[in-house]
Amino acid sequence: MGTLSRCGLAACAVVGLAAGTAGAAIVYHDPPDVVLNWSLTPTGFDLNADNRTDLQLLAFPPSNNGRSIVYAPVGGAVRSDPSLGVNLLPYAAAMKPGVLINAGGPWEREAMLGYYPEFGPYTGNWLFGGPHMFALRFQSAEGEHFAWVRVSANSVRIVLHDYAYESDPGVPIAAGAVPGAGGLGAASAMAVWGTPKRRRRIRTLRP
């Protein structure tokens, strides 16, 4: 069963999702969209149901130098886009379908999807909202996994749409790849874009 662990600085509510789709070692999750509005506290996500926070997302309000930020926990990282330089933080790379996600970097612990200051100008790879995918590395007890995460982001919110990861540590994954569509090839990466989102059950467990 996949989980999204929604954590603040002290308390944590766990959102349980129906099981993801697995095949060819790719595990794909398409939950109901998770909408994160302005906040000063990151929301954490457990992507592979092992009670570890694999990813944190935070949408700062414009009055606080608005930015949409991706945080990776210890041992994890987000692929960055060196062509955009650094503005408070490096910018996350928007991955095109079929691009291989592996150990090749550059990788950062923190990266911005977009920078949305109150008086502009906006910068980043999510300027027009998206959705786009970013590349993620996260740790499990077995080792390091590669993943793609598809989100929309703008000056008021981040929306997490879907994601997939390789269940075998150290194995690359193509951005957008889903099970049963040919593994790592570009054709499989395109499958996620052409398929309507499947809505699944969701339940909330409170600590």
C-alpha cells in the first residue's frame, strides 16, 4: 500500500492511498491530486510506504519571497537545472518524457520549482504552472531509488499529480515511465500523458 506522509514540524498525518501499479520494477502511483496552498511549513511525503519521508514540498506566499520549493531528506536529492543559475536556491530541472534519471547530476538537497516574488519577475521552470516532472533520488533500507514526480506549481500553490519510482535500488528510470509500457523507453514515458488520471480511494490516519 502506498502512503503519502503529510508532516509538519511536530505533528504528522498519514494519507493512505490504494496500492500503486507495479511492473518491470516500476511502481506507479496516481492518487487524487494533493493540493498544497501557501504555508510556512513543508509537507512531507512517504512515496514507498516505509515510514520514511522521501520528499517535502513547500509553497511560500509571495509576501515571503514566494517560491515553490522541493526538499529532499538526508541521502536524497533533486535534479537541478544549472542553466538557470542560483536565486536563493538552485532551480529544479523540468524533465522531458523519456529522459533517463540516473546518478548523473547535478543534484541538490533543495531546489525551487519557481520563484514568485510579490513584485516579480517570476523565474524557474514552472513559470506557467506545468504540469512538469522533476527527478528525485530517495533512500530506503535497501538503498537509493530513482523517481519522477509530476507537479503543477504557481504563485499560490503546488499540486502533486502522480509519481513513479524504481523498486530496485540503483536502477535508472525514464521520466514519465509507467509499468507495462516497455520499461525505460520514451514510448513508456509518453504513456502517462495519454492516459486519463485514475481516481483511487483515500483514507486519512491521524496519529
